[in-house]
Amino acid sequence: MIVRIVGAPGSGRTSVVQKAIADLENTGATVYSVSGLRSHREIPFGGIHSLSLDIRIGQLGVLGVADTLASRLSRPGERVLVVDDLDFVDTETVAVLDAVRRRTKRPMIVTMSESSIYSMAQPAVLSPGPEARVHLNPLRYEQVNELLTGILGAPADTDTTARILTKSAGNPRLVVRIAETASLSGLIVLRHGQWRMTGDTLWNEHLHGTVESLLEGLEADELTGLQAMAIAGTTPLDVLQQVVHSDVLDRLEQRGLISVVEDLHNTVSASITPPVLADYFRGQRVLTSRRVLKSRITRALSGLPQESHVDLNSADSLMRVLAALRLERSSDDAATARHFHEQVSVLERKRYELWNAERSVSNAVALLRVYWGSPIDASRIERILAQTVTSEGESCDLLFLAFTKALWAIHKGKGLDSAAGALRSFGEERPKWSAEAEAAELFLVASYDRMPENLDGIFARLHDRHPESGVIASIRGILELYRFNPSAALKAIDTSGGLRGIPGIEPFIRGMALFSSGRIDESIVFALDQRADARRKLDQFGMVCNTYVAAQALIYRGYFDDAEYLMGSVFAMGRPGFLVASLHDAMLRLAGLRTATSAILPAATLATQARREAEDIGPLPGTARGVYELVAARPLIPAVFDGKAAKLIQRQLERGYVLEAIYSALFFTCLLPGRKVLDLLRQTLKEYAPAASHDQLLAIAAAVVEDDHQMLGVLLEHYEPDADFYQVRMLLRGAFKRYAFVDNTIGAAAMDRAYSMFAARFPSPDEPVAFSSGSYSPLTVREIEIAALAGHRSNPEIAEHLGISIRTVESHISNALRKTGSPSRTALFDLVRDSSPFREKRLSE
């Protein structure tokens, strides 16, 4: 049996095999380990010498050495052969190992680069036989973030993480080296608890040795080919072959130095990987003597075919889009993000050059649309807003410019009044478009303060003034989502005369409306199709918006792995433009929820990369930090969690954010069910969504919080899977935690049986999100009772009141402080006072 561990240099092959050796030796097995070295590849039997077995090779030859080694491996006991870096093991050792393996049938673990499967130099070890293959894939965004936190001692921000991921192509060794050298060179600095880039590059002189080790052994024509590709960037393969011979490209691909990306038009493009190699070759010292080569490449690239806007029509099915998404997961995040951003950068540069040559409103709008979704250049935005000639231009473009100016004022922290002023000025200057300006101001107030009263009357008045306005319709659609009226949101965009002025918002409204109306599968299909279209159009605004919708819907269905990949693909592109920054932050918090709940100890998650200035309350699920921070606080007592969650939901409702309130209440109820949150959820659904299909879930939740185990059994027995299937599983697991955290073993056992029976009836591979029991030390009833008195009574007073000794009081308070992590008696009292069953009785005495 051979276990083959395959990965690129620096992918962690040696670390994996060393861990395997340690685990084998801990079980009592004897491990014979051979390590290949590039410098020893031409030394006969160099690998055998590395075994340190005192085998006197002399005149034995391959077969004689094989006989000697086989006799040792044939001894009793577990014995395993390990070969690290097979690519660099001399041919004599390979022949010996192959002969020994065939004779002894002992298991063998081999690490090699992926290019080895093309090589005919080592057919023996790869001969037919039982074999398992372990492929070490490149790290994804969340894994890079975790690795950076470990090596730097603090998390990096979104842009830094994304840049390191892109430059390293997810290679663990390069991630570490780039981060360490960037820190050493001052290219990243620790600011406000996060590592942030100080400029636009991570390249530094300390990376030369690392890069040159990757290039070791390349022929002159291969190095020339890489230099050409560094100049060309990501280039269609047929164009690249005019500059670099196809045989050279084949050899570079076998070495793992070329990444191939196929876009939605089936155009195959190639680029250097890892991209840090391109930084090396693009250095001025390397390229000064390559002017002829650069001219040749420029001529070849000038013949690039223009984009063909082909509509892609396909069947509308959940299985289709999930299959496509899972196929995409096997691709390289870093290469895809780099290709996307290279194209967006070209687009941004061209549009800026057009505006700089003619500072018209139309040119300004074309460029600002890029910044709505893609990484911003603050100085350019300021310049465009200040220097664009506004005396001429289409009214819809002028509205877009005024709307962008208002959004930019909020982004820069100038406040809602300053932003509204820009829109009012536009309305006063162009009375025919004053209704649109008022609607835009309404959007700002609703998004950054609270929902206005008499919304129906306001929109009726605006509609009468401009009945064909797509701007008013789209803003109404967004605000109807905020107040959980998905049918009205759909009606608004379906009956509008167009959506000029707010490009790309209609798919977001439609996807969120489908999701919030309970049509979960439809929202997944629609959002993923729209995301694919946005990728094709280099529309990062659409990418972020539709990824947010798809991620919400996928998580609601329990497809956490798919949702986390989807969000990671957006994170890999860096922080997006200012309009969708709140959705980006929402996904960072969403991606951190599973870790926040499941970790044994409080752990840093991707949520730390979200902007800290966000409020506790927001108009859409996750756009504010209140829900995540309550979960991450890891409350010890269910009643405390229920009370704090209910207060948060009440504040959401007071500001008119019904959609956020309902989905917060659904999540809290399923995570750790409580009476207060459940009552709020039922009341809110009754008032705002009487036709919502959550009847089965609410009935089960009611049986849980009322401790009606008999009714719970009946409800579960008659349950029919619906859109809330995953939530029901999560609720039953949360019910178990609810009892476990207060040390109610009887109730916990009942809930565990209910969950097991439900899982047996409806098996699912997806484990529901739940708090980790290992991270909690539940307080006993006596500890809660004493803690509830500790806030306003001394230890002797508590001892006298309860009829126990002062030492016993001290012991209980010490245990409670330790279990809860509370810093003081007052903090402990604040934690337990809302949950103590003795509170009212004791305070009344």
C-alpha cells in the first residue's frame, strides 16, 4: 500500500509527513525515513545512506542493498517506509525502495510534487498497486487569515490578507515568508489591533532568496518565458504562444509555475504562479535588458480579441448551480482573484484616462460605477467629485453623481446631514428630478438612521410626481426589504419603467425578496446565476451583492461549506467599493459565526476584519455587529442570552428594521431557545408576515421552551420537511445546550434523544451550528443564588441570610468568578441577575 502526498513546493508536504511519522512512532511502529535533496540527486545510493542503517553498500549493487533492507523490514512488528521529496531521490535508491516494497508488502508513504506524475524517471515507485492519494490544495482565504494570525500574533485586515493570498497563490511557505519579510521591511504595520499595508506592494529584497529557490533548475528558455509572462500578465493562451514556445509553456506548467484560468467564454488564459514570481521578474534590474522582448509582447497583446457579450442561458435548478459552485471550489482562489482584479484595474485605468482627458459627467459616472463595487482610490474619487464639469450632462447621470457624493460623505464620516445636503441641492437645481433626490435621501435616512414613518404615503406622493421613475421604484424595493415586505419589493421593481441611476441593484432586491419570502432554493439559483454574470462582466458590485444573497440562503439551508467558499472567493478580492462595504462586513461576520460558536475557547475569526465603527443595529442581516458580538460573547446562562437577545431584537424593531429582527430572532431561537425571543418572533411574524411558513418551527420551539416533551415528541413525529428543516435540527441541538448549560441532566438527555430520533428519521451530513459545551462551566443553582446577592451584600451578610458559613460563600463566589470569567463581583452580579430564579424573592426580603 502506497500513500502518495502530492503538492507544490512549500505546500506543507514535509510537515504532513513528519506529523505522520510522529504519530506512527507513538503507536510503536518502526519508521524507515528517506529524505531527498536536490544537491544529492546525482549521488548513487544517497537516499540509502540517509537511513543511517549502517548498510555497507560496497559491491552489493541495487539488488544486494535491496536484500539487506528487505531483511530488516521483514522482522516482526509494524514497519513503514517513508520517502520525502521523491523528486530528489537518486535513481539507485528509488530502485532499491521499489524492490523492497514489492518483496515485503510493507506500507510506504511518499511525498512528491505534482509534476512527478508526468515523469518517466521513477516508474517503479508509481507501479500499479493499492494506492491512496492525498492532494495538498492551496490555502483559501480563511486559512491564510488563520495562519497570518498565528505567525504575526494578530490578525491582518481584509486587504492585507487578500494581497498575501494572491501573491502566494495560497502556498503556506510563501504566506509565511511574505508576511515575515513584509513586517521586517515595514510594508505592513500593526495598527488598531490589525496588520495593515503601508503602501501598494509587499515585494521586498528579503524575498529574493525565496523566489530564486523556486526557480532553481530552470533552463534559460524557461526563465525567458517567465520573464515574458511577467510583462504580459494574465494573457489568453493562443496570444501567449506567439511569444513563448508551447514546449516551454508545457515544461513550466509541469513545474507548477503556470496557472491556467478559463473564463465564462471558454477563453483559456495563463499567468505566472505564484504571482510573487512576477514581482521578481518585473523588477527594474531584471527588465532593463529586455526592451526588445517587451516590444514583441506589446505587439502580440495588441491583437487581443475584444470581449464578446454572449448571454449564457441554462436550466434554472438548484442542483445545477450547486454542482457548478462545487466544481468552482476545486479552482485556485488566488489565480481567479488576480485575474479578476487585473481586468478591473485595466478597466479603471482606462476610464480614469478618459475622464482626465474630458471631465464630463458621463465619463465621471462610468468611472464612479467601478468604485461603487471595486477597491477605491480615495484621491481619485475626491478629484472626480470636485473637478467634474456639471454644467452639461444627462439628468440621470447628474443624479448618480449627486448620490455618489452623498454616499462618499457618509463613508468619510461627515454625517447624514452633509450627505442629504448634496441631494437637496441637486433637487433644487433640477426640480423635474426632485422626487428622485428625495427618494435617495429617504434611502440614506432609512439605511443609516431608522425607517421613516408613513412610508406608503411618502412613496405614493413621489410616484405621483414621477410615475415612471426606476430610481424611486428601486429605492422603494430596498426599503420594503428593510421592513420585511418582500412581495411589495418585487412589485416595486417589476412595475418600474427602468432602474436608471442605481445600476445593478435590481438583482439584489429580487434575490433578497425571494429569500425573505421563504423561496430559499429559488433565491440560491437566482443569486448564483447573477453572481456568474457579474464575474463575466467584471462587476464587483454585483459579485458582492449576489454573493451576500446566496450566502444567506445557503446557510439557511445548512450548506455552510458552500457558503464559506462563496464568501471566501469575495474576500480574496480584497475590500470592495464603499457602497457594498457593509455587505462585505456582513459576510465577514457570517463567516465567523461557526467558529465563534464551536470553538472551545474564544477565538479570533474573520469577523475581526469587519469595520469596527459599525453600529449594533443595521437594516439587513449581518450589516451591524450586534448579533455577532452577542454570540461571540459566549453567554454562560441561557436566560441571560435570551434577555440580551430580546433587547437587541426590540431595538431593531424600534428602528423599523423588521427583516434583521426576524432573522436575528430565528437564529437566536434555534441557537439557544428562550421564551422572550420566541415571543418576540411570534408577535413580529404575526404582525408583518401572517402568511410566513414557519408554523412547524415555531410550534417545535414553543414545546422546547415550555418543557413540553410530550408535545415535542408528537410534533417531531408528524414533522414534514420544509424550508426550515435545517433550523429545526439546529433548534433541537440548541435545546440540548439550553439544558446542559444549567446542569439539567434530565432535560438534556430528553433533548438529546429527540435530536437523535429526528436525525435518524431525516439523516443529513451537515452538523448544525451550536455552542460548544466544552467552552462552558455551568453555574450551579447555589452559585447563581449567591452571585445574585453578591452585587449588593457582603460575604458575612450572604452567609447569615442563607445560613451557611462565610468560607462556603467565598468558595461559591470564587468558583462563579472562575467559571464565568467575570472580573469582579459587580460584573458577576450583572451577568446573573436577569436569570436568577431567586432574584425577585431575595430583593423583596
